[in-house]
Amino acid sequence: MNVVSVAGSTSGSTAITVEPTLASGNSYKYKVAANPTMPKIGDTCQSGYTNWDGKAEIAAVTGQKIVVAEVDSNNKCIAAGMTDVVTAEQVEA
């Protein structure tokens, strides 16, 4: 699975694209961390993961990594990918 992160439209957000597209009946989950673990095919992706609709920008910090997993109806990993997070510049107050 190919995961790409580009700066989002607001400070501290990233826009994620995933290829190939989501298979019918499946959904996405993600986690952001300094060194997240990649799930293996068949792993359950529940604890530590957040549901994602495949469109919404995600709050994150540049320099972290994001793992996106495609899961079936039982939260079992079908495919996964990881990339470095790129966010819109954060403005100091």
C-alpha cells in the first residue's frame, strides 16, 4: 500500500492519499507516532488506531510517521503503509 502525506489546509494538519483505493466493505484506520509499528496482514488493528474516512485531514506533527491500515469488518489488516508526516506550517503565537 502506498501512503503519501502532504501539507494540509490548516496549521498542524496533513492530507493523506492512499493507493490502491479502499476495497468494498473495508475501512481505514491510522496511527501517528515517532516510530509506529507496521501491522502484519491478519493483525487486528484496534488498540491505538483511529478510524479514518480516507478524506479528512489528520492532525499530526511534522517529523512523526503515520501508518494507515486497510481493515476488514473484523478489524483485520488487509494492507498497510507508512510514511513521514508533512503538515502545514505551525504558526507561533
